[in-house]
Amino acid sequence: MGLIEIEGMDFFAYHGCFKEERVIGTRFTVDAWLTTDTSESETSDSLKDTVNYQAVYALLRQEMELHSHLLEHVARRMVDALYRDFKTLTHVKIKVSKLNPALAHGGKIRQVSVTLER
């Protein structure tokens, strides 16, 4: 088994409970940890024998384009999409972070994150 780690994927999207967040948008980062059998690619040195991180990025970008209120919902869609499109995955962990989230009563938070794994 191997662990493919894709960290620091940057996106601009329109997720949030506040109307302003869904209109103005904000920055997000996504990290993915994907467990899969890498034995074939270890010897073949062929991209077709592994999980292509460019394809993973494209899939997660599509999920980020769908508006949601909650990060939990975004992360669940990502986990489900990864298992749907990459049949060799045995474990997935996704972390979705909203940078500089809006606060109802002022204040500042650098980021808030949700991590799901299955």
C-alpha cells in the first residue's frame, strides 16, 4: 500500500452560511491523503498504474464549484467523488479549509477546517 498526499490545493469558491459569502466568495485550501495499492506503479514507472494527482485536482475543483453552506458537505462530496472515480482507493482523508472566514460579530480567524475520512 502507498499513501499519496496532495497538499495545499488552492481554490476560490462560494461556500458559506452567510449570503455575503455566497456572493463575494473566499479562498479555500484542500489537502488529500489517498491510500492505494502502489505496487504496480512502483515497478512499472507508469502513470496509468497509479492515482494521477492532476486528475484528483480536477475532480476536487469540480466539487468546489458546487455551492454549499457547510464545509462538511463539501468534504463529503469530495470523498464520495474520489471513491467513485478512483476504484483502487482503500482509504481517503480530505481536509477542507476556509481562509479568513466571515464572523457574525466581528473578529478574525485565520482559517477553519473540516477533515473527513473514510
